[in-house]
Amino acid sequence: MFKIIAIICAVSYSGHVLDCTRMEETDRRTFHTYEACIEESGYKHKQLADILTRPEFSEEFFTLKVYCEQLKDSI
């Protein structure tokens, strides 16, 4: 079983990472296969990237990483 993880980092104008936040979906959605998780993580990446490029965030810089992580109890 796999879950989607997103990490968003705020970056200063000089390129220094100021703060990072690790997020998991609140609905605890899981996927039986890595391939299904990767497909959904692509949609999640686009959704988050669209939010971070809104005008209210135009003065800020972010990095975004969305990936799949295997649940520890399914190893």
C-alpha cells in the first residue's frame, strides 16, 4: 500500500530554503499499487502547483515535490 506525500518549501530570493512542510492527504487515501499512486500524485502535483502560482503568492518562491511512499505496515 502506498500514500501520496507532498513537500513544499519556501525559498528566499537568494535561494536559501526558509521552511519546509510535509503534507499527507487528510482523507488517508491509499493505493494498492505504486503505479496507481504515481498516477494520482501527478494530479496532486498539478493541483498544488496551480495553487502556488496564484496571484496571492506572486511575491513568494516555493519548491514542490510530490511522491509516493510505501506504508510501513504493508512492507
